[in-house]
Amino acid sequence: MNFDLLLLAPVGSILALGFAFYLAMSILKMDEGSDKMKEIAEAVRIGARAYLKRQYTGIALFFIVMFFILLALAFKGYLVMFVPFAFLTGGFFSGLSGFIGMSIATQSSNRTAAAAMKSLNSGLRVAFSSGAVMGLTVVGLGLLDLSIWYYFLNWYYTGHATPQGFDKIAAITSTMLCFGMGASSMALFARVGGGIFTKAADVGADLVGKVEAGIPEDDPRNPAVIADNVGDNVGDVAGMGADLYESYVGSIVATSALGVAAGLGLAGVTVPMVMAAVGVIASIIGTFFVKSGEQASQKVLLAALRKGVFTSSLLVAVISFFLVKYTLGMEHIGVYWAVLSGLLAGVLIGLITEYYTSSGFKPTRAIADASVTGPATVIIEGLAVGMMSTGLPVVIVCAAILASYFLSGGAANFNAGLYGIAISAVGMLSTLGITLATDAYGPVADNAGGNAEMSHLPPEVRKRTDALDALGNTTAATGKGFAIGSAALTALALIAAYKDQVLLISGKDMVLSLMNPNVLVGLFLGGMLPFFFCSLTMRAVGRAAGKIVVEVRRQFKEIVGLMEGKAKPDYARCVDIATAAAQKEMIFPSLLAIIAPIAVGILVGIEAEAGLLCGATVTGFVLAVMMANSGGAWDNAKKYIEEGHHGGKGSPAHKATVTGDTVGDPFKDTSGPSLNILIKLMSMVSIVFASFIVKNSFFK
């Protein structure tokens, strides 16, 4: 019966990809708008494709080098021979999910603007459908990758010997765990590179265009406006797609591995994979509940999206009970309560994020109020809001960890408790198909607003797209909350898997006492690492943005008739500058996640490496929540003023919030969302290189 249930994983994959294809074809049949709207959309598409081609070429070189390093380690007996190939497929599918999502997003912006000419609900449906393509592609490709490897390894180990110390299921899950490193590596490069591009262009466009020149956002006279729109797609869509793909498959394979360690065997693998398939069905059903009236307010639009997410979550909650009951039996029904704790934690983190980042609530309005006294108070209030917003998410994740651990039987069986924690992360991400749709639709709405502005559409169209865009900032912060919340739970499971791997290789258990100086050293290094990483990425955005600022000023000064609208700016130059800067600046921060755990493990020991992973998980989680929420709140405070509050557009208060928004841009779209990949990639690297580190560490 378990084998039959497991077949639902590839079936769910086909269903997700099939519905994503149907939505994509539906979008492509919609009205593209005027010739001017088509021209603008095509310029963004060309820029986005050029960027991704250049980025994927560079990343391909990294994957080739890593493949041969892993292959050499496999030949020396440090790794199973399948690991280098799993590494490649993980990276390929992660990158492919981002590419497909970006391709549809760039086809949807002008169609969203055209639909918004008819009604707010029409614009919402197009943008949301584009986001749903992204969400369903991620879960579909994730389940496809998992299914291919599971059935291939199952077939192989049926006829061949398993590695020493492993039974068949353990050998399968151990190898599958390693392809997460490929997915994480691709995700980090995509997130960091795309984040640097999009925020460099955004900051440069805002500082010179809105603050210095006093022209509207997305004004066609601004040379950086096309680069800004390209950035929304390569960073907030392609980068995010690769990011969430990595989160999704990482949580499932970590849970599967811990299920084997807990003695659940094939049933422990079946539950997370089938739950993911159930989540696909629930997400598809939930998309039909997303509808809006014509009142252009965040509350109305939030309610429309919540209907879809809540419906999907409820379906998963109900079906998961029967899945656990018939797969694990009533003696393990506590696993179901762990699933519920993850689902509930995800919903609560989403609601808290909405409170701190939506202009309909006090925190964001307090930032807008602070703009009356200048940029400094905007920055102070925004940082304070972000710091305050970490409190409840941390408490919720802590409660989810304790609840899932003890409810799944952790008091009697430590590994069963860890399995419960991991399955709660799967529960949180089970509805990723629709939660990612509510996130990915935001950049489409943002681009639609830019298209409307540059095409000189009627003011009510821009008003509708602005309403969708403002909501997109909130849902984007919510999506990041889901990602980092699940990352904290998954990272804990991966650290446990690393500990088990070291025990299997060395035959000795690690002493992870706080009285062990090696552990303390690792904790300090791990606690520092997210801050050091964010410094690198923030400064990268600053340097790249500086180049954009210089170029935009040059064009305003040197191109005769540009400010009068009689001449056309050189959009391509800004795209080229942002592309070159992003490719150069993403290398060191991304390599840091791979180098740090290996270096600490070899130089200070495996116990220090475990401390490193724990320290990075704790500070990385809190810092990511703070940065995502501060950035979202600053952005929506600006939009709140643009609605007419405190003097509206062009007022001193507006200029102050633009400054806050430019600080928040790399917070919420570059550094913050990259942290959840950082903490999981370090754990994946530790697991993959565990044998090499144990045998070559200076501290035996």
C-alpha cells in the first residue's frame, strides 16, 4: 500500500506541471495591449534573458568544477558515486524553475496592465496566474527530481550492494540528501546575483529619478527604468523560484532521511513525498478562490489572496490526517499534529508579516508618520519595526519545534522527535504552490505599473496596478517569512542528519556540550557569518547602485532633450552595468557558504562545525526576518504617502520615504532572502563533505 501511495509523488508532479502549462497558455492568449506596451515588455524580456544567459554561463563553470571535485572524492571513497550527478540535477532543476517562472512573468506584465484597464479583478487574475505558474513549476519540478532519483536508486540498490552500514532505504535517502547541495548552490547564486542586479537598478533609478530629478517612478525618461523592471524579474522571480525550489526539496529529503533514522523505513519516506503531492492538489484548488472586487484597497486584495491560501491549508490539514493514519498507523498519529504545527506556524508567520509590512496597520503607518521629520527618523523607525517584528515569529518557530518534537514522540525516541520537527517544515511548505503564487505575482504587478506609466495609460490603471504592487510587497515579505521559517526547521533537521553522518563515518558521537570550547568557537563563528555575508551583499548593491547613479546622471546631463521627453535614454547601458556588476559581486558571498563549513571543520574540528551550523541558523533566522520586514515596511510606507498622505508625491515626506525604501531594497530583496539559503547550504555542504572532513581534520 505504501508503494502505491508513493506513486502519488510523480502523479502530483505531472499534475502541477500540467496545470502550470495550462495557466501559461491561458496568459499568452490574453490581450497584450497597445504597440507601445508590447515594445516596453519586449525590452524587459530581452534584458532579462540576456542577464540569465550570462549568469547561467558563469554558474555552469562553477558546477563543472564542483562536479569534478565531487567525482574525485567519490573515486577516493569519500562519497557515493551518484552524489556528483545528483548535485548536477539539483542545480539544473533549481535553475530551470527560476527560468520558467521568469519567462512567464515577462510575458505577463503588459497583459496585466491591459487587463487592469478593464477592472482590478482582471489585473489581479492575470498577475496571480503568472505567480501560480511559478509556484506550481517549483513544486512540480521538485517532485519530479525527487521521484526520478527515488525510483532510479530503488531500482539500482535492488540489484546491487548498498554502501557499508546502510540498508536500501537509508542508502537511497542518504544519496538524495546530497542533491540538495546542488539546488542550494544554484539558489544562492541566483538569489545573490539577481538581488544585486534588481536592487542596484532600483536604488539607482529612485535616487536620481525620484529624489534628484523629481520625476515619477517608472518615468520613461529615466535611463534605469528598464533595468529596474528587468531586475524585478531576474531577482524577485528567477532568483526566488530557485530559492523556494531549494527550500521545498531540502525539507522533503531531510525529513525522509530522518524518517529512516527514526526506524520508520519506507513509511517515513512516503509521508513527506505524498504530503507534497497532496499540497499540489490543494494549491490548484486554492487558486480558484482568489477573486477580488473593484475596491482598490489592501484589505480587499489581502482577503482575496487569503481565501486561496487558507483553503489550501485546510485541505492539507484534513487529508494529512488520513495519510499519516494509513501510512504510519495510529501509534504515530502524533506526526499528524507535528504537520498541523508547521501549517499553523506558517499561517501565523504570514499574518504577523502582514501586520508589520502592510500600510493598513500601525507599524508601517508609523514609518510614514516619521517621514514628516526627515529621512533619519524614517530609517530609525523602519529599523525599529523590523527588529520588533522578529519577536513573534521566533516565538512561533520555537513553539512549533517543541510541539512537533514532543507530539511526534520525541520524549521516548529522540529520532522520532527530530522527524516530527522536519515534517512540520514539510507541512509549512506543503502549500508552496499557492503561497509562492501570492509572492511571485508581486513583481508582475510592479512591472505592470511600470508598463502603464511608460505607456501613458489612464491614471485609474496605474492606481489599480499600484494597489496590486503594494499588496505584492506584503505578500513578498510573507513568502520570505515562510521561506526562512521553514529554513530554520529544515536546518535543524539537516544538522541532526550531519551528526548522524559523522557518527556513521567515525563511529564516535560528537560532544556538543556548551562547555566544549570547540563548540563555543563554532557558535561564535556561525553567529557572525550571517552578518558578514549581509555586509558583503549590501556593499555589493551599494557599489553597483553607485555605478547606475553615475550613468543616469550622465545621461540626464549629456542627452539633449531627454528631460523634455524629446530624446530617448540609453536603457541598454544601465542593463549592461547592472549585469556586469551582479556577475562580479555575487561570486565571493556565494562561495563563502561552501568554503566556511569545510574550513571550520578541517581547522577547528567537526564539533566546531556543528556549532557553526547552529550559530548561523539562529542569527540567520532572526536577521532574515528583520531585514525582510523592515524592507517591506519602508516600501509600503512610501506607497502610503504616494496615495496622498503627508503631502503625497513630491513632498518632503515622500522624498524621506524614498530614502528609506532605497535602504530597504537590499534588505528585503538581496541580503535577507539569501540568508535562508546560506544556513541550509552550509548544512548540505557539511553532510556531503563529512567523510572528507572527518578523515582530514586537524582535530581528531
